[in-house]
Amino acid sequence: GDSVTQMEGPVTLSEEAFLTINCTYTATGYPSLFWYVQYPGEGLQLLLKATKADDKGSNKGFEATYRKETTSFHLEKGSVQVSDSAVYFCALRNTGRRALTFGSGTRLQVQP
Amino acid sequence: DTAVSQTPKYLVTQMGNDKSIKCEQNLGHDTMYWYKQDSKKFLKIMFSYNNKELIINETVPNRFSPKSPDKAHLNLHINSLELGDSAVYFCASSQAGLEETQYFGPGTRLLVL
């Protein structure tokens, strides 16, 4: 079945540091890939998405590129802020299946 | 305007009770979902309805029963609550299509004592 693997957290960074959160997936077919963010005490918000190979999703300074050859969708940001502290979820939606399959989430803590 | 809303936001109850959680979306989407987030933050699909028809029913105890009175509403009723039901329950909605994206509600934090 489909699965998503994320790097374990927490990831602790200083403000303005470079961020990478690794995400790899296993799926048959051609899934769409997503990053969602969950701020403390809140629901999930869509951060960015990519629907086909080599697509780059971007939003709020975050980027991720759909790499089919490495089955990866790593999240990056050049300069993190304290306000980016949250849990980040990588997810996929496979062709013909409406539900999302989520990774286990990666907690990011940014210190001033 | 809230796109996907859930009530209640918090629910504290005793073991053995029956409770319901309600979800409404004003996005005009044709599909709604219930996800469960456990204490380790892991999210898993429970149910999905498309135009009031059940299309996803994962391995969930029979004590959980979803109901969709119309395509803008999806409720979750839980009978005989157990300690292990304590979790955050998220409602989501989406519209079928190539660019399909799910939008989530704020979650209902259920604590069974």
C-alpha cells in the first residue's frame, strides 16, 4: 500500500537558519504530493502541493520539488522564523483514491 | 468566513457515553472526510462521503458511525466511548478533479475519562 516517510523530529533551528525536512514516499501510479502545517492547537493548513513529476510547489518561502526518480518531496526554506515553529506533515493522494496518506509529522522548533 | 467548521472544539466525556461531532463546509465541495489524529500526531483516514454516499470506510470499530444529511455536512457519532478513542478528529472536504486539494477543519479534541 501507499506510505509516506518523514524524518523524525524535533528539528531545532536558530532563526534565519536553512531548513530541510525530508519526505519520501512509496506508491503505485502517479500520486499528488502535499505539505500541510499544523500550528500549536490548530488544524491542518495546506502549505504547498505538486501534482506531477518535477513540479515545484512554493508558498510563504517554503519550497518542495516532486522528484519521481528518488520518490521524494523534501521541504525547504532558506531562512526560518520563530513563527514557523509547527508540525509539518508530508502527504500523498494516489490516483483513484480520494483519501490522503500522511507521514508521521516533523516538529520544527525555531529559537530566536 | 470559515471554510470547514467543526463542533464542538473540545469534548470531555466519560467512558461508555455516546457523543457526536458535527462538520460543515461552505466550499461547495462534493466530498467530505473524517481523519483521526492520535497522541503521537499520526493522522489516519476513517471515512469519506461523496455526495452523501459512503466511499471510504477504513478499519474502524462499529461504534463509529458517520452520517451525511447533505453534501455540506458530515457528522460522526461514537457509541460506548472507550479510553482509546481519545484523539483529535479532523473533518476535511475536497472537490474531485486533477488539482484536488483537501481543506481541513480546526479539529475536535476528544478526551475520554
